[in-house]
Amino acid sequence: MAHSLSAKKRIRQNLRRKARNRARKKQVKTAVRNVLDAIAAKDAEKARAELRAAIKKIDQVAAKGTIHKNAAARKKSRLQRRLNAMLAK
């Protein structure tokens, strides 16, 4: 248990940041799931629109530091590859 005022404040700050980061990660996961669902349904136009939205959300979350920039790039690349594979068929 923290005793000093600065340690107590750090705990409060960490709780707020944890809640924010969890919410942001959940938004990314939802956006990715929307893209994958559209790809599974073979709906090219919806998949493209969802991919644009997902890339925007991933970039925003990476800019805030919630996920690493390389992890964001990897997620975007894998989504784009899935869409391209679906379109090639």
C-alpha cells in the first residue's frame, strides 16, 4: 500500500490510464473484427470501408502510445493482405 502522496497520485493516474488504454484496445479489436466479418461475408465494398475505418483507429491508438507503432503496422498489413486475398479470388 502506498504511503506517500506522490505514490497515491501515481496509483490514481495509472488506474485512469489503464481504463483508457483498455477502451482504446477494445475499439481496435472491434474495428478489426468488423473487417474480418466483412471479408468472411465476401462483401468487398463493406470490407474496404471497414478497413479504412480500422486503419484510422489503429493509427490513432498507436499515436497515443497504447499500442506500439510496429504492432499497429503489422495489424494493418495483415488486414490488407486478407482483403487482397479475398479480392483476388
